[in-house]
Amino acid sequence: MSESIIWYLREFLRTEWIRKFLLAKTDPLVTPPYFKDYPTLTGKECTACYQCMMICPAPGAIAVLRHDDGWRPEIYPGHCIRCGLCVEACPEDVLQSGRVLEAQHRDRTGFRATFHLSIDREICMRCGNCCISCPVGREGEPDGAVLKIEKGGVQILNSDLCTGCKTCEVNCPNRGIRVARVVEGVQEAAA
Amino acid sequence: MKKTVDVSIPIGPMHPCWKEPIRLKCETIGERVLRTEVELGYMKKGIERIMRGRPWQEVMFLAERICGICSVIHNMVFIEAMEGISGIAVPPRAAYLRVVVNELDRMESHILANFSYCYTIEHETLAMYLLNVREIVLDQLERITGSRINTAYMIPGGVRFDITEEDAAALLAGLARVEEDVERYTRMFATSYLIALRSRGVGTMTREKAIEAHAVGPTGRASNVPECDLRLQHPTYQKLGFTPVCRTEGDNFARNMVRFDEVMQSISLIRQCIGQLPEGPIRGGGACTAGEITYQGEAPRGELTYYIKSDEYGRIIDITVRTPSIMNIEACTHHMINDVTSVADVTSTFISSDPCVACTER
């Protein structure tokens, strides 16, 4: 019993505790620089390569939209889970979040991805939503499209042009079209 | 009909001591609790169904969200299972960094579990102290990964961010603070007579019963089952010369002391990792392919198993998760809460086995 009482007395007569008791002060509420917040724009020009949309794990969290002065990714905070993958995937450094961009430049890390389109002919009802929503090859050249309704069904014309942005998958009413994204985390050897 | 019990008392699903909803039905004679029965099913999320048909970069975030306390180990076991399917090698530096983040997560989980126990036995001073220490640990997690809980640090073939010299120095300084505090609190816990009255000899489970009920994690190790620690089979931990913490009493006190000792052990493991951190890359690349695997890892609460089947592009076809808490909850209700002296001891014994209901029901 005496041991316990001594411990408790020692616990409450520590100078640190007495100082805290008299001069208690809440730590200032500041966000540390390493906190991964919602991605923000750095001001660099977006080339609409859709890599951010390709890698985003949360449905409806990011969309690359065209404005009067060019393309820009837009983050929807209600859907974004602040994982920072879009920051790492962007080849043009358009987005930033915490120290992700800095760490990526320092470690020379990035992602490499390949895409495979597949259409389930039994589910597909040939509505053409995927062809209309696909953002690739919309500017003038009709041969540059990835998908087209032909011969009574969706045909994959140029699968190598696919950017893996999942827009077709999201807009398909039946989940008949699937984009497999095989992503690898890579690092360049230090110079 | 012959009356065998006086009253059947329900505890939960909403109870101030429970972190998550679960119901215990206690059959009592007077104040004495003869038997308990557990009732699950209040927070089913169906997360395994959501995972199907998705690639690793989406599933790793879902896997973390199975449990809000031990999220890092879910990420780690899932990613290591995918690496096992695809034959991806991890660079040594990344393997050590994974251990650092995993042990930080284990520390915060154990400190939270001990907070919960102290709060249940109404020792709110120690509970509050422990939550304060947990903040320091979470700050270190945030410094390395950018997030406090759902860190998403590991990817197939490596980790996402490297650790700099300044970060490592700050991490070690933070750990020194945690070590000093946890050492003091462990002694407070071990020497306090009030805590001993509520903890020593309450909810005792012998080694035979623990093996029979397949108790895992600190619950098993408190009943002298050191071989249930799966870190013994992990290659990086083997390199670090890991030996599990073990106690023989098997009561509430032992379970909490095992967790306190494991916090100290985690600190020394992190120091060892930072000291031996090899130079080199943190990502090796490698795409996920088709395959099937069952992979186990040691979560803060015990053995965590993932069964995964994937297609040629690395998408998940089938996934089943078995989490440690289901074994511990069963072991607790069958072998620990068995003829305990009061209803108040039921809540404290149940919390001492560190049940995680979010994991259990997924």
C-alpha cells in the first residue's frame, strides 16, 4: 500500500505536472506542413491526360473539366478521401497536397499504368453512353475515338488511346463496359 | 419449470463502456454472473462485397476502412498477399519502413485498448494520460505518412514515401517522449492497489483454454501462448530478431500488461529499424496478376487472414477476411466471463480482451 501511495504522490508532485496545472495552455491549432489535405491546384497547365481520374480510388471525387481558359481538375471534397494518389499520378504537377509533391520529386517515384477495355456483350444494351461520354478524340478527328457504335454494338476501335479515366464505366447503366487498370508503383534510380 | 437463473441482464448494444455496438446477455444469480452469450450483427458493412471487381489501388483503401484502429495492418496484409500472388519483391528499405509504420500503428492501438480498459474500471486519470500519449504516436504516423489513421502507406512493391533524416530524428525524439510516459504509466498500472483489486485474478483463462478457444494476439500471449504471434514468421521481423512478449497469469491485469510491454517492444523495434535502415529504392515496381493466396499477418489484436483470388489484370474476384477479434470475443465469453463475481467485472473483462467489432463484422 505504501508503495502505491508514494507512486501517486510522486505522480502528482512532478514539476511538469504542477507547471501544467498552473499554466495550462492549449496547443495552437495549426495544420502541420506534412498533413495530406485535399489536393489544391499549383497553377501549372493541365493537359487533360486524365491520369488523376484513372488512379482515383473514390467514386466521383475528381473530374477534369474544361473551362474558358483551359482544362482543370476539380476535387469534390465530399467524395475525396485525401489519399494523394492523384498528386502522385499527375505528370504535369498540376495538383499538390501536403508534402506529397515534394516527396515525389525527392524520391523520383511515380506510377506506370496499362489499360484493358472489355465489353460484356450479354449485358451491353448498345445505348452508346460510353461512346458519347469518352473524352478521348473529341476534337475534330473522328478516327481518334476509342469506342464507336458499329454493326449493332459497341466496338473498341483504338484501345491504345484509352487513358483509363473510367468515364465510360461510370456512365454505363449496366456496368457492361469495364476498364482494367494495371498500375505499378515505380521509382527511377537515383542520378 | 425449474428456475436456474435470477435475471438475464443485457449489456449493450449501446453502453458507455463499449467503443462499438455489441450485446452481451449475462445470466446472473444475485450479483454473480454464471454465463454470457454474445450477440453480433449491429454494424455489418459488407465491405468484402464492395471490394470485388476492383483493382488493388481501390481495394487497399477499402481494406484500411475495415477497422479504424488497426488500419495499417489491413493495408499491409492485403498488399503482401497481392505481392505473394504476383511474385513481387520488396526492396529492403521499403520492408523496414513498413515495419516502422506497422509498429507505430500497433502502439496507438494498444494504448487505445489500455485507455479503454482504464476507462471501464473508472480509472479516468490513467485513461486520460494514455490518450494524451496516443496523440504523440499519431503525430509520428502523420509525419511519415501524411495521415493519422487511414495512412495508405504501402503499395505493391514498396511504400509510398521515403523517410528523411529530419523525419527520422523527429520520430526518435517523439518515441523518447512516449517511452518516458508509457514507462511511468506502466508502473502506475502495475503498482496501483485499486487497479489490482479490479484486475488481478479476474477473468482468468488458462493456457489450455486459450489454445482450445484459439485465443490470439495479446489475449493469447497473456495466457502463455507465445507461439500465436505471427510476427515470428514474418521475414523482416525475423531479421530484427523478434521475440514475443508473454505472461503466465491470463487475467485482466496480464492482458493489459502484455499490451504495455508490447508498446515498449514496438519502440525498440522502430529504433532498431531506423538504426539499420538500408539505403536504396523504396519502390520496385511489378504488376499484379492472377492467382489465389491465403496470407496471415499479426494485427494488434492477433492473427489477421486474407484469402484473395484475383484475375489476370490484378482485379479482385473473391476476397474473404478473417479478423482476430472473433476468436478473442468467443474465448472471452466462454472462458473468461465464466462465474465472475459481479456484473461490473463482465464489462471490464470483455474490454480487456480488446474486442474490435468493426473488424469482426466488416
